[in-house]
Amino acid sequence: HRSPLNDFQRLRATELLAAPAAPLLLLPEPGSAEQCARRCAASRTCRAFHHDRQGQLCQLLPWTQHSPHVQLQKNIHYDLYQKKDYLRDCIVADGTSYRGTRATTEKGLRCQHWQATTPHDHRFLPSPRNGLEENYCRNPDRDKRGPWCYTVDPNIRHQSCGIKKCEDAVCMTCNGEDYRGTVDHTESGTECQRWDLQHPHKHPYHPNKYPDKGLDDNYCRNPDSSERPWCYTTDPEREREFCHIRLCTEKRPRTPNITTSCFRGKGESYRGRVNVTVSGIPCQRWDAQTPHRHHFVPEKYPCKDLQENYCRNPDGSEAPWCFTSRPTIRIAFCFQIRRCPDELDTQECYHGRGQHYHGHISKTRKGITCQPWAAQAPHVPQISPITHPEAHLEENYCRNPDNDSHGPWCYTMDPRTPFDYCAIKPCSGNTVPSILENADTVAFEQCGRRDERLQLKGR
Amino acid sequence: IVGGQPGNSPWTVSIRNRAGMHFCGGSLVKEQWVISTRQCFSSCDADLVGYEVQLGTLFKDPGPGDPDQQTIPIARIVCGPSESQLVMLQLARPATLNTRVALICLPPERYIVPAGTLCEIAGWGETRGTGDGSMLNVARLPVLAHGECHAALRGRLKESELCTAPLRAGVGACEGDYGGPLACLTADCWVLEGVITPSRVCARTDQPSLFIRVSLYADWIHKVMKM
């Protein structure tokens, strides 16, 4: 039930560009990514392939990004799959499959080319199949110590290269939510299923849906704040299993930007003592399993500060939360904790609505640089020096040409934010009166109407 | 919603995270725009890939066969003026309007809804045992005059807030309702006068409930949709 893609590392929207001198011998062929992988695995020369997702075409390649005169380039039409063995700088098992480019021994001696028989004559000569390339470390005789090479030192025939095991190469901190190493087997040795495949196990953790969880290929990851990295397995009988990843031994990283009286972002760094829900229900202690059983045991989550029954966010939810002491309500967000202000301090203020502000502030309240009023990118403006000549729309200074009641604003240089208000506050005592007290003068169109019968039925 | 009952509120939407879990409410003000509260979102430039709104059904977690259910991904979040605590969510595609999905009206700029106007709140949040938490619940609340509320809150009422009168029976919004609407009937139309934001206690009987006064930000809302 393993997919042939398991042997490949995927780079999205990327292509390999080889020097012009190396013509591509094979033409693109139709096929899914898995079919391409199968063809590449069967080919003696193929080390990678482009997969055109739209056209369902694949182009087998005899090189990888580590090959000389080859470079990576962005290309939204292709996904690049390269054989993991050629990319890894660590070894799996005894390293016989290692195809990296390390060419020095653990003592720093340069390796002798396999093709050469001096200074050391030997019988391990390169062939199209055995991977004995250049003077790269290899393990043609299954040496338990891993890849080795003959050395260029006449006095030292051969030496181990000291390449780390993948499971030791990258360590993890806390519960490994940030682990981005390349371990792809579980602690029992079962191979992991790719995250971008739904077989043999269907699952909700689509890489596109969780772009920030690093769900690459079939590497062990921790997208759901389990106690350590895990993966779905290629064994149909076993859906998922933890992986064995070394915990970093150096001092545990300090939680950045701890707050106690408010929370920032998702509140993962909140360390305050609020311990009730918005509706006043006391929270359950984290070290208790009643009334609600759970897996967030404080000892297993040392970085999350799951003390007492304080609101915390150990799993990347929308805000600090807790299990409640009421059996019928399992969890509740502690939204009553104030959000920390996340806007720039302001040096200047404006009067009224700021229509006459002519200062030089040119940043939004979030600190984004303003787009020049006369520019057409990243946003095509509806208001410009041409449409509003009298509004002093100079450079990219904050202005209020449309009499916005919330003060000076600007188009922004952030492509995702057409406009925003500026880091300028109203001068104190500056309120705009509210108007329109009687309803007679109000009229509405195409909104606010519903089938009142449905309301009465309530079913 | 505490003290409400199942009802129809075709502009109320359920906002769901990547795990498909309902965590806040919102109001459909245009086919492709929903208004909710800043408190529900981690930041103004949050990556909302995988977040969705669910419309057109009375059920919090409808079965796959619910014919009227619409689930639409959220494409973008836009934060309101600083003190507004409002956000606008642009949907990846327009909602289809029908008897189950309708737009709520926006109030005129800086309109003050008269005291005693009939209003209602709606949501799939915590009912504290007073209703069916799996259904959309609606509760009626009367608007409290600004001055009266200001006095009841000992001068702590902001201009950007509006109040409803406390009811002895304990009626009000609770967890999971935040971002949802306070809709008031004006000129035979339901108008989004307030947005539910978290308060220290649900459905208090001794203090008015506070909502963000949408009319104060009507110009910003129109500007965002126009820009």
C-alpha cells in the first residue's frame, strides 16, 4: 500500500533548469504523479521528474538540484519530484541508499574518486546502477558504520564519512509542532503515508488546508498538537503512529512575547490567570481527567504552561480556551480576555475627520507602508490626485480625501490590503455627533426581509 | 443564545475553522461579505485558508443531505477602524440568496436606533440549558436608550456601543454567538444595528447587554465593499 511517490520529495510550483548543453532526451508523457514516480523508479537514469498537474504530463529528468549546472526556478505549471536519496544529507538505516554529495570523511579527508585506483586500488568501480559517483561517500558493502570512501591520503586507505542518521539529524523542541525534519518512518519502523494522498487512510490534514503545518511528502509532523510528531502509516491496519524524533537537548526555547493581561494573535503565549469561561463557568484543571478526559496532560506539554485551570491555547485554536467544569460543555473559548492592542503608537493627531491633515505620516496603523497616491500598483486607486486635486494627495502621505469619518487613510503597499487607516489618532475631545433619531426617514432595499412564517414555525 | 428558541435568521452565518468546528457567528450584508467581530480572529492578516462560513441551515452541524446548506470558504479578512472591534470577511464566492439565505440591511450612517425598538439576537452558541444547542436560536431584546444605559453602566458606555435592556428571565448572547447580529426592525426591514461581542457574563439580569453600534461604521463597511 505504499505509493511510489514515497521515494520522492515534492517541490511545488518549481522546475529544474539544466544548462542548455544538456538536452533532454525524453519527451513528456501522460500520467499522474504516481505513474510518473513508478516510471522514474524503473528507469536507471531518472533521478527526478516534472509533473504538469493541469496537463497530467510528466518529464523524467536525469539530474537533481544538487547536480552541477542545474538550478531551481519557480514555475507554477510544474511540481518537481526528486528522489529523496539524492537530496538527503542524512542516512536511513545503514545508508546503502545514500546518494548525497558529501565527499569528505569524518576526519575531513577528501575522498578519492571511485573511478580512480590511485592512491588506493580497489574493486568498487562505478556502474550505472551502484551509485558510485564522483568521490561521494557511499556504502557499497553495507558497512554498519554507514557511508565511507577511499581517501586521497596514501596512508589512510578508507574512512567513514560520519553522516548522521536522519532521525538524529534534526531534533525537535516542545511537542515537535515545528519539526521539519525528514524522518518518514514511525517508531515501529512502518513507513509513513504521504500527507497529500488519501490512501490507504483518508484524513483531514490536506497540505493545502494547513499551509503552516509543513505537511510535506510523508515526513513525520504534528499538525494537531499531539504529544509528538506522528504520521498516517502505509499499513492499512494501522491508521497512525508516533515517530521517534530526538528531543533537542539544548535549553528549552523561551516562549516568545509572553502576555498575562491580554492575548496576542491566537493567544499561544498567554500566561495569565483567567480560569473561567465567558459565561462564568470555572475551568477544569488541566491535570484532571474529570469531568472531561483529554490528552493535554501538563507533563507531556511542558512548553504550554498548563497550570491549574488557567485558560491556555496548547493546540493552535483561535484563542485561549479550557475544558469546563460543567459535564455538558466540554470546552469553551476564553474570549473575554482582552486582545492586546496591535497598532503602532501614534505621534500625531487630527481634528474633526482629518480632512485638513497635511502631515507626513505614511504608514498604516499596522505599520504597512502607504502606496503613493499617484501610483497604480499594487492597487488601482479610485481616488487620486487627478480625481481629488484639492485634497493635497502628495507622495504617500496619509490623507482623508473622501471625508471618511474614521480619519486619514491611504492605499497600502500590501497587495492583500487595498486601504487602511493610518497611525494617527483623533485629537482628544474630538467627537462627531450622531444623527438620525427618527425611523421615518429611513428606507431599505432588497435586504432585511425574511419569511416570517418560518420564524413562527421554528422547525 | 440563552433564553431564546429555535428560529429563522437567514442572514446569520456560522463561522468554522479548519477542523470544521463552529467558533463564532456573523451576518451576511452582501452576497460576498460577512460582518463579524475582531475578537474571533487571531489577526487582521490571518491566513484564513480552510476557514468557511455556513449559511442556509438552522442546524449547527447539518447532515450532508441538508438541501439548503451553503458552505463558502473565507477569502480575506479586513479589520475595521481601531475601536470598532469589527471585521469584514470576503467570501471566496457569492452566497446564493433564497428563503433560507438573505441579506440583512445596513443602517444609515450614525443612525441611533430608538429606544424600545424590537430587536433580536441569533446564534448557535451556548444555551446554558435553556434551548437546543444544535439549532439556531433567536432571542428578542428591546433597545435601551443610550442615556439610560450610560447611567446604568455608571458612565462606562462608549459612543461605539449600544445597549439592550436586561430581562428578568435572563436573555442574551453567550459563547459561540460572538460576531453574530443584533437585528432590529426598522421600516419593515431587519437592520444590522449591533454585533455581539464577548462580555464577562452571559444573559445578565442586572445589567444591559452591550453591542458594537454598526451605524457608526456604516461608511467604512460601504467603503470596504466598494474598494
